[in-house]
Amino acid sequence: MDHVLHALQQRLGTLFGDRLVVLAGGTRLSNRAAELHQLGARHTLVLSTDDHAPLYDSEVARWVPLGIAGGFVAVEQNRLTRLLTSPNKRVRAVLGDFDPDGEALVISTPYVHTAEFAGRPVLNHRRPEWVELENKTTIDALWDELSAPRAPAEVMGLDFGALLAATARLDRGAGVVWSGDGPAINGGANFVRRVRTSQEAREAFGVLEPKCEFVRVMPFLEGIPVSVHGIVFPDGTAVLRPIEMVVPRRQGQARFLYAGCASHYDPPTRIREEMRNLARRVGERLRETVDYRGTFTLDGIATADGFLPTEINTRYGGAMVCFEDAVPQLPLALVQVALVAGHDLGVSSIEFEELLVSSADAYRQSSVNANVRAVNPTEVVERPVVFTEWSCRFAHPDEAPHGTLRLKPSPLGAKLELDFVADQLVPGRPVAALTVAAFALADQEWGTSLGPLEPAVAVDDDVAPALEPTAVTA
């Protein structure tokens, strides 16, 4: 697939070559600056939400910390949006010094919907009609339009009695899940709660009532939370491989713990194909109805009844790091920027799909982590770990580790990270149970106080699907 990489490099070089570029927030900013330099960008200004600048080459980029990190994505993004729409005197001065003629191109985070920054175009801004599609309480209409199997669901207002009644109707014995529509930025299971008891219902209502206008109620689905990415090109939709969303359940609580993503898991073949087929149909519908371009995520659960979708996110998802690392010579995040901005990349969707799927199937990666409030480390601590079937311990000096557990400073207190050694894992198995075991070790040894967690349960390859669930609307 060298010709695909060559064609993409040429087109991206045409877009960014000899241009001034502003990176306004985001992740992996050092990587983005290096990629822009390789594509021939004249210079890059990095406006980082972090509080400090890493070591970098001043010939490649000028690095300016904004100091607005919020710990939570929504908090940080809201602060960044205010800065983009109304830049303060300091930021205007930095921009004026870097780009006195106002000709720079701006790239911001995947959430951004601001079309310009101090008169400069934000290439990857999202249109309002794209953002609206992320509403969890309206997405069931899309599944019904596509005749996609889904779990029954009802959408209610913030009426506690009505929510309890819907819960009783939809509970199949394992409780239900309440999902609030929330603000524009609603990720990381912020407004998602599992309800099994009246106490959990009251706690969930207390969280959702002041923040949301509507709540979707659906049965709790046992299985592995999974996501598949589609990338909408002018000629079609490239569909990637499934990614496990690592979401342990908190024992005795309504909350979930969103702990990142991993590409080690292989769902049963039938579920993989269900996911990819539906993602392709979703991508084509988005292109036809709202002229969508770029990456979206299709999320759901790999259950004994097959893949049951729950939501889409019309943006470059965090799990795309698994594909970035699988093809490091491809500036994938900049491909996303170019597509959203309406540029022709000179390759077909099918060629792009073949490159990414084959690479990601061969190279497995993860980004597993959790925010921790109970401790406030001043430096990074990390230890190699090994897993048994149900537990995790620190590795002995003479052992080959299965992964690394790391605790580092964070605006919220600390961040706990878990890296896996891919060739030490059982091929194809989800990492949810390993994550639960490793986080229990962190609680025991480092006082992280995440509390007792339970992993999602995988579907066996030989489980036959049950009858298709009926699509039910409120």
C-alpha cells in the first residue's frame, strides 16, 4: 500500500506545505507538530491546554502553554471554546507575533465547533447538524431508519415517576441503563447510569436532573462495549476494525468507570461483520443527509444477540490512537482535518480502509487509564506487572512483564495508566478483566481508591444469536 501512503503525503503536503499552522489544544501535540514539519509546514504554533511545555525543537514549533487544563474533557474543552471565540490579550499578542498577516491555518480538538479563531479558519470545526447527531436520546431514530436491530428503549423527560415506570417495563432482570442527553460534550459515561434499585434510581436522577432535558431508558445489555470507526470520504465510507471500550462497572453503584480503549479484543466473526456492515450504512446515511466528512464512531455492545448499537459520535474518537500507532508513518489525525475541511485526498475509501484494517489487525494497541482523586503524586511512579487468570501483581526482577502500571500527576490529583505487552496477552481476548485486576492492585499498593470493579463479560464464539430484539420507541 505504499502508493496510498505516497498519495496521502503528497496531498497533505499541498495543503500544509509552506503554511503557518496553529494547533489550538488537543492531544499528541508533539506528534502533530512533527508531522506538519515533515509535510513542509513553514512553522507551527502550539497552544497547549497543559501547564507546561515538553522538550521540543524550536525550529519545528513554538510552544505556548495556556494553563487551562481541567482534568475532565468537558471542562477543558469549554475553557478552550471560550478562548477560541474570545481570545484574551495575551493570546492575541502571541498570534499577532507568530502570524502578523492572519494567514495561518488553525487545527483544534475533535470537539471544536468554532469556525474561526481570531479571523483564521479552523479547518476541522464541526457543523451544528453533525454535533446534533451525538444526542443519545434521539439516535434510535437512525437505527430504525436503517432497520438495524437494537435493544428496546424509551425516551422520557425528567419525571422521576415516569422513569421508574419505564425502568419496570424494560428491566430484563439485570437492571436498565439511563442515558441523559447532557451538554454538547458528553463522553466518558458522564451521564450514563445503571439502575437496579430505587436507591440507584434516586442517585441517578440527582445527577441527571440538573444537567439533562431527556433520558433514554434501555435494558442493561451484558457483553463487551465495542466501537467501530467509519471514515466518510467523497466516494464512500472506509470502515475499520472493532475496538474494545474498557468500561468496568463499579460494584454496588450506578456509575461506570470509563477507562479507555484497546484493540486486543476480537469479537466473534459474525459480530465483527455486523458492526462493520452497520457502520458502512451509517456513514453513507451521514454523507447523504448532512454532507458528513471524516471520522465517526459507532458504539454498542457485543451481546449474545449480536451487536446492538447505542450511539454515534460524529468526531475523531479517542480510540483512533490505536490506528495511529498501527500506521505511524501515516499522519492520520491530519487526514481527518483535511477530510472535514473538504479536501480531496487522492485515494479511495476502499484503499484507505484496506491499509488501516490490515495494519491494525496485525498491530494491537491500547490506551487504558483512569482519573484518580484520592492521591496527589508529585512524580511519575511505574512498575511492571504480571497477570494470572484473575489477579495482577508486580513483576519480579527476573520475570517477563505482561504490562506496566503507572501513576502520574494530573490536574484532578493523579492519572492511573496501564500499558500491555501485546505478545504476552492471550490473542483476541478483551482486556476488561485485566484492567480490573490491575486497578485493584493500584488500590492496594498506591491507595488510588477506585473501589471494587467488575469487568464486562465477553460473548463466546460458539454462542448462537437469539431472536432479533424488537425496535421499540417511546
